[in-house]
Amino acid sequence: MNKVVNGADEAICDITDGMTLMLGGFGMCGLPEKCIGALVKKGTKNLTCISNNAAVDDFGIGLMLKQRQVKKMISSYVGENAEFERQLLSGELEVELIPQGTLATRCMAAGYGMPAIFTPAGIGTEVAIGKEIRNFNGKDYLMEMAFEADFAIVKAWKGDRLGNLVYRATARNFNAVMAMAGKITIAEVEELVEPGELDPDHIHTPGIYVHRIFQGENYEKRIEQRTVRKRN
């Protein structure tokens, strides 16, 4: 089945106000830049975004926050985005901060078809407020629900027309678990190849999880913080 669509605008055409989106990436590594740009252009509002963080003010989800397109962020980190922090502290943005491992595992649970997971992360903290706690073998665990996302939007290095994906190095991050978890998964790739060109042993996301795919161009691939050694 050929899953190729004609660019980001077509890929996100049926994302409407009020939907819940998973967005891959970690910091500014592996962000689905083109789909985010298309959403900014479209102006879709009242979105719930599930992402490790919100990049920076003028890039990635930060652009959506700037336009007030995001109603709620479900994340594990605020740090590098001043606008995200400002909206959080002012009460303009609903934010659910959860441990990073819990975020990843709730994505994975959705992909596996599991309704919930049990984790010790967050016990004894405000993360546990209002959540069910069960004791297994003398240790308390939080019950965390699997995510329910209308769309998962990910970025891969290479993909084929059947939706098989290969991520490059750390850009694999949340992309792989989120690709499994959306009701509809959109993948943007740097290089689109024909079926059979990808080594089966190198495929990270099987095409069965991917519904739409397209090749993006001119990726910025920003570096969040560049640290270099002084020359001798």
C-alpha cells in the first residue's frame, strides 16, 4: 500500500481544533519540523500536545505556543522555552508534567494496546495526586493510563512508501514509541525510498504503524546548545 502524501499540508489536513497530538523529538533533535510548520500555517487551535518538551520559543512547538494554538501540554521538561514557562506560570496554559520514563512508557502502552501501566516513579510527590496507588510485594506503584492521541507526528531519517522508518542516532528518541501509539501516524522523512531499499534489520518502525508519509526538504536541524572547546 502506497502511503505517500503530497507534503505536510496534505498530511495534517484533517487535524482539527481540540484534537490530541503526539509530537516526536527531544529538545530540538528529531522534531517533525514540516508538520509543525503546516499546523502553524493552518492555525489549528485548542490542541493537547504530548511531547517531551516544547523546543524553544521560535522553533518547534514553541511556534504553536506563540500563536496560542496549544490548550494543554503533557511534557516532562519546560527548561529551554521561555514562552512555555511564562504561559505555565501565568495560568494561560494547562500543563501536566510527568517523569520522562513515565511519558515514554505511557506512549509504549498505547502502542501495545495496554490500558495502563504501574510505575514507582512519582510516589510520594504531587505527580501521584488523584491517581490510584497499588501495592505489589510491599512496594507502592502508581497506575498511569496509556495515552489516547488522535494523531502521532514523527520524523525519521529514511522511510519507504510502505511506511517503514529508520531513525538516525539520537533522533530516534520519542519518535519510535510515539509512532506506534497514535490512532493515525504521520511520518515526515529526510529521504523517501522504494520498498525493498531499506535493510529489514535496520528498520525501527514497521510500516504497519504508519498511515501517511512524505519527504520534507531543507531541514534546519538546530542545535539547542552548542558547547565547544577553546583552541590551544
